[in-house]
Amino acid sequence: MEYSYVKWGRRFLGLAVPNGTAIFLNLSRRAYKQAAVLLRDESKHKVHGHQTVFADSGDSINWTEDMAASVIFAFTALEAFANEMIPKDYVWRQSGKNRPDGEEFDKEQIERSLPLDTKLGDILPKVLNCASPKGTRAWERYVELKRVRHRLIHLKDRDRHGSNPDADTVWGALVSIPAPHTTALAVIDRLLKRTEKSPNWRKFYPHRDE
């Protein structure tokens, strides 16, 4: 285990360096489980005909916070995974209108400049010698996860006010989205399926409900 030493008052504190993908997946899972408990606990609900509300608005806010955290951490786990799996000496050549012969990106430039779609859908399949996840059910779920994550990060005016059930809001998306951590795992496992480069954390991460 590697340690990172940081200043802590007059001393140095040694922190075990975690795997970014694993910790963000676990944070996503933990938040989702907390949200699911709140939603299933009918003692916390008030029912009026077809309408159900949390009896305590604090529980409603806690549910929203947990679901938002689950989505954001799951997406962050995928970003960490993509950067983790790209070899240090890897160079990606990408052609464009201004550079028909291809523009080269080293690992640092890939991490900093290229979108996650490109990393997961184009670069990692080359690195890991596997099929691209694009066009699969796992990819469709990833696209939905990304859409909801972006709506949370860039919250718009329409999501800041009350609405009816037919309105397209990010809050409605949080209710219907599949468990975010399982979406991230589905993409990761599809990329790792035929490789011997599977990281150690994946051997120890599995939970019984995944």
C-alpha cells in the first residue's frame, strides 16, 4: 500500500492512497442504498389519493441529496477508470477537419482534453483490445447517467420550481434512473471482459447485490 503524507498541524499524516474508481463507486453505491431505504419506508410517506409525499420535507431533501450524490460519484468513477486504464506511454491519434493526418495526444493530454465518451468508446477498446461498448444496453444507460449528471451539475431554472408529473425535470429523472453504480460497473465490466489487465480493486469490490 502506498501512502501520501500531508501536513497536519505540526505533524505529517500518512494517508493510504486509494483507487479512485473503487472509492467513487463505493460512494455512489452507499448513497443509492441510503436513498432506497428512505423511498421504501412507507412510514415516512403521506398519501393523498394518487399523490405521495415525504411526511418530513427533510427526508425528501435527504433522498434528493443521496440520489444526486450517487449519480455524480458514479460518473466520476467512470472518469477515474478511463484515466487509470490508459497506459503511461500511450499515444492516441485523432483526425479532424484541420488535421486530416491526425492529432496526437499523450496520456496527460488525453486525461485533460478528451471527452469521456471518446475515452470509453474509442480509446479504451483499443488499449484493452475489446469491442466498443457503444450501441450496447450498458452504453445506453451510461448516456442516461451522463445526461442526468450534467443536468445536476448545470441546474437550470425549470428544475428550481414546482412542477406537475408530466414535466421533464431532473428530479423525475432521479426517480427513474437505474442504480447509478451498477450502470458504471456495467460499462467497466464490458471493457474488462476480455482482458487480463483487470485492476486489483475489481477482484475485491464485488458486493452481493451487484
